[in-house]
Amino acid sequence: MSRYRPGDISGEHIPVVLKRAGRVVATKTVQITADVFEQQVQFEIEPEEVGEFTYTVSVAPHLGEALTENNQADFPLSVARDKIRVLSRSVAVQPGIIASCVRV
């Protein structure tokens, strides 16, 4: 959730940027609709690897903005692999053995 007090820029479009390790992962554009503006922006990403990561969401400072330290926020994201792959090793039909399951 982001709160934005635009002053005289109502109607403008601002980019909301999602980064990981300084690299842009996604960007969405939001239109400012009021003097006090709050909007939830959702990003859908598909992480490339398992682990603990810190993401940053930010908006660019506007000309004349007095306080820019609150234009970004960091948040942690934990990525765990949850796929189960099935390896079938039966060649001939054997009672009670159909397939072996291996968690990869």
C-alpha cells in the first residue's frame, strides 16, 4: 500500500518500480487521481531461484518534493521450491510397484 500526496500533479502518471539487487524486475504505471492518493499495486513475478531475497519498491521523486526518503520501501521474500517430480522406473508390471517418487 502506498500513500502519495501529489500537490498539483493530480492526473499525472507515475511509474512504480520493483527491484531485486538493484535490477528492475517489474514496473507498473499508476495515475494520480486526488490530492491525497493511496493505491495498492500488485506485481506478479516468477523467481528464478530458491532462497531469501530483498526486494525494493519505489517511485521517482517529483520536482519540488520536500521529503524523498519515503519514496521506497524494502521487503523480504522467501522463495521455496515445492514441485514434486515423479520418476517412473518400472519396466515390467510388478505387483505393488508402479512408480518411485523423488522430491527434487
